[in-house]
Amino acid sequence: MSAISNIVAFDGASTPVSHTLVPVSVVRDGAKITASWREGATGVPTIAQVTEVMTLERLKSGVYRTEGRTSVPVQEVVTGSNSAGYSAAPKVAYINTFVKTGLFHERSDVAGRRLVRQLGLNIAGSIATSVTPVTTGPFPELMDQLIAPT
């Protein structure tokens, strides 16, 4: 099994910024495994940090359900202060979430799962050229090999 480790990824900003998400937990609940990461940004409240949650579950039908959920909280902008000079800490205004779900029959193989994952990502990214599929890391291992971090 894949050992849980940091995830490093760039965002989609006009000037891309690298984000490092650190492992938080791995929980086993029957046939479901859930692994969680959170960006360890200093000066940002825990509730306002980028998170990734990956799940692997074998359904009663024999189908494997995999999911990667990326969440980016957006904080309010604090302006001004009261007459005593106090400014309240910003709160999370909303959370943008991107969910990637795979449903794979128990008879499917790694090559077929990798093919559909890469095709879906290429369509989502409007990639019309040949690219080498990423085969390592927590998300490809979850989707292609049905291996959850431990």
C-alpha cells in the first residue's frame, strides 16, 4: 500500500502558486478508506486552509468507488475597525470544491482505469496533444490501482 505523504501541486492562478498539503489522517470504516490532507499555511486558520480528501470504497455490487475532493476556502476581506481599534478576524465566506469520482467494475484492470482517468483529465483540461499519463502519487494510485494511502 501507498504510504501517505505530502502532496505538492500548483494552483490555477494567473501566476501559479505551489501548495503543499500535509497528511492529516487515514480512517478505515468497514469497506471504506478515507485519507485527508490540509495545507499547513502559517498565518491562515485551519478552517481556511486548502484540503484534499480521497476515499476508496467497495460497494455491495462489487463496483469500486473512488473520489478525490479538493476544497479551497475563500475568506472574507476585513476592512476598517471599530472605535476601539478592534478588527475582527476574517471568516470563511464560502468554499470552492472540485470532486473527481471514479466508478470501476471489479473486473476492470489498471490499464482501463488509467485510460479513462487520463482521457477525462485531458478533456477537462482541453488537452488535444499526446501527454504521458502520470502513474504515481496518491490520486493516480487511488484511481488506477485502487490503492488508498495508509
